[in-house]
Amino acid sequence: MTAWKHLSVKKSNSNFENMYFHSLSPTSSVENGECYFNALNWALNNRKTKNIRNIAITGPYGSGKSSILCSFQEKNVNNDLYFLNISLATFKEDKQDNGKTKNENLLRLIELSILQQLFYKEKDKNLPDSRLKKIQSFTWKKLLFIAIGCLLYFVAIVNCVKARFFIDIFRLNVSDSTETIIYYLSLVISIIGIITFVFKSIRIANNLKISKLNINNAEIEISPKINKSVLNHNLEEILYFFEVTKYNVVIIEDLDRFQETEIFTKLREINLLINNSEKINKDIVFIYAIRDDMFIDKDRTKFFDFLIPVIPVINTSNSNEILQNEIKSIADKISENLIDDISLFIDEMRLLYNILNEFQIYKQLLSRDLSQEKLLAMIVYKNICPNDFVKLSNYEGILYETINKKNEYIRNKIDEINREISKCKDRIGRLESLKIKELDELKSLYVFQYIGQLNGFNAFIINDEAYSYKDVLADEFFAYFINDSLSYKFQNRHSYCYSTQVLLKFKDIEKQVDSQFSYEDRKQQIEDWNKGKINELKSNIEKLEQKKNEVRHEKIQNLIMSKDIQIEANN
């Protein structure tokens, strides 16, 4: 991760013009497009006889719906079809406001966007009677023309009212016939000016909106805050738009991003009103590009008159083949295994093309020492999880936490191995410092410790048989010491011999002989020494050191697969 953040940009003289990029825009080249085109042609050609007014092209995100519509418009040969494209490429944000979503505001914004795209498509001169006015730009030629026109109108009016006004001012010598021609020309210009003024005044008056009427201090006011749909509120404008323009096919895309089915109801209602209007002498068809899961159950058949399903060109099952073919021309060090792995996350063509585009740019700009496979993997992650990729630079996010877990795992594992090594070294140290290296010699220590505390000791009694201290060193007899089931024979001051139970406990004798290690511990040490345990422990240390090195270089992939670390994705 640190290497990615501090990658050096190389100074390269590579020819960037030879790089082959892919456009993410809808393309006119569509696989199996004729089938979709035939369906669209049939629906549009029969829109009147079959009453087809609302057509839906359905398919998953990235299946090529926009490309089909784009290609259909380019290849259309029907001169009776005029297309108007509306795109709502905006992403919905589900923000909460006092526990309620802003559905109403969202719908109004959607409707407003649709209305804006309708009217900003056409020039003002094509919609002269529309109340929805846009800023007009005047060229100097147009301003000069208007100024000259106004001046001529003013001169013509003055000349009609007082025929010789300008002749007398400028002391012009004109004949009677010329004066008559000037008079009638002024009259014609005045009439044209008055007609133009009246025509413009009627249009301006028609476009005025009255929101308040005041008669003798009695007011009637229409509140601008009435909860009304934007489309319904501007229905007359929409009808006027389709009345004066030639558009009869409206293509609406990206409307499904908002997950609001109510807008489809309003658009269907608008479409019905347009087609039922006596003012509009053409059939208007709305074509929607939506996802399959936009409607629940069978609801979508109620909204649309004709549906065309789109089969995705690319999905997770075949994206590896497409990626393999595309990657060959731009990289030669990408394994098929990596392509098979990353293709599981690529399910649409635009995503695949953008990965290829970014890979080429990064590959050209970054150092050649960087692994192409690692670079491609990072580019795929950048495109699939862009938010987490940005957080990576700020030491945050899921990937950063996962890498941190690897470091934490390595630290814990190395600490565990170091503890094992320390134990081995301690055992070696104890074995090398052993003074007693024979088991009988060890047993003698404990036997003499007994004898030293038994007054008048003569012999040990085991199963009514007397044994000397050398005899009890055998394992079968020494077990009686360990089990505290031992008797001994002693001689009093009168030289009489008696036998009695040994009251001393072996645990107490162990502590007196060695307060740190028990008899079994010391016995094990002697056995280890005799078996050459030191060499075995040294061999174990070497193996543990090698294991430490392997842990340091362990791949995060293996740790995830073995579940030594787990990825905790935030929902």
C-alpha cells in the first residue's frame, strides 16, 4: 500500500498516440442489434393502429440499452420519426429529513429536469408564444437592424403627421411627386410598425401571468406554494411544445436511478393528454430505458404498452474472455488466472472499458518496475470500490484495515514464534548447565535426603523386605518413594531394630532437593541430555527462524483464504 501511494512517475518518451482507448458513451455498434431495431420499428410503425404510446426497453445496468437507442436513431430511415432525447444521469441520495425521505422534492426535481430539457432543446424563435423564456443574446448586426428599424418608424410617423417637417428642417428641394412618394412610403412603414407593435403586444399580454386581482380592495390571489406537480403545472407549455415542434418520439433515459415509480404514472398521464389533444395532429410515443427490477411483480405491464428486453452482452460468466482479448494488445504480462479472478467482478462493458483505459494511462506514467498484474488488480479495485480506494490514501477504508490486519497478524505470529524460540533456548541452557547427568545419581540425591531425616536409619522396608539405599534406586522400588508408601527399619540406643512408616512426603523432599524443578522435570532433563535433545532443540530454533521469515513474506491472499485474517465490509 505504501508503495502504491509513493509510486514514482517515469519520464517517458512513449508514443501516447498509439494507445487505444475506449469511449464510455453509447455506441452505434450493437451486437444482435437488428432484432431490437425490428421490434422498435414494429412498435413505432403500429403506434396508431395498436395504440402504442409508451415503450420500455428493459435490461440490467450496463446491458447496452443506451447503445441500442443511439444506434437505432442513427440507422433510422423513417422520415416520419423525429427523436427528442432526455437523460437524467443523476444519482439519488437517500437523505433523511425528520425521519422521512424527500420523495416529493425529488419528484419535483425530476419533473423540472424533464421540462428544462424539453424547452432548452429548441430555439426561442421556434417557441414564440412560450411563457418559459430563456436569456437571449443579440449580435451587433441584430441590434443595428433594430435601431435602424425604430429610427425609420419614428421618421415615418413624424412624416405622416407633418409631411414637410424634415424637408423644412434640412431645407431639401424636392419635387411634388417625390414628396408624395415619401409620404406614402412613410405611411406604409408606419402601418407595418403599428402592426408589428400590436402583434408583439398581444404576445406579451398573452405571456403575462396574473397571480393577484385587486377590485375595490377585495383581493383574489393564487398562492405560489400550492402543492402541484411541475409537469401538471406546465401542461399547457408541454402541449404547446409538441404542437409547434416536429418531435414525435421522446426517449427518456436514466429515470430508473431514482427508484420512483410515481414519475412513470405522471409521464403516462402526460402522454395521454398530449395524444388526446385536438391541437396536436401527430402521435407522440415515449420510449423509456429502465432496469428490469424497476417494478415489482407484474406492475410494469400496467405502465407500458410494449416492452423490449435487452440481453447483456457482457456478464461475470463471459467477461474473462472479453477482457483476455482486449488486454492482449496493451499488456503481455497478465496471467489468465488473474483475469479469471477479476472478471468475476466485471459485469458491464463500460466498467471493463474504463478499467482498460485507466490501466493504459497508469502503465505509461508509472515506473516499469511495477508489476503489471498488481497494477491491473489495483485499477480494478479503484473502479469497483472508488470510495475505499480514495480512503486508502488517507490511511482509512476496508483495504487499509485488511492490510493492517496482516501486519498485526505478522506481529502476533512472530511474537508467538519468538516465545517458542526463547523456550528452546532456555531448555538448551538448562541442559548445558546440568551437573547430574545420570538418573541413578539423581535418585541418590532424594534417597540421601530421606536418610538424613530418618533417625537411626538402618534399611528401607518394601513389602516386608529390607533394602539398602543402593537397592531402592531401581525404578520399581523408587516408585514407593514417589507414592509415599514406604517404611524403614531403625535401630534405637539399645541396639534393638524396629520398622515404622516413613512420614516424610515426597513433595516436601522434592522442594528440599530443588525448589525450582520437580523430580520428573529433572528426570526429563537427564533423559533429554542422553538422547541428544540439544541438537534437536537447535534444529527446532532454525526451523522457527525460517518460519518467521515465511510469515513476514506471507501473501495476504493466503491469509484471507486460510481465514487467519477476515475482511469486514461495511454494509
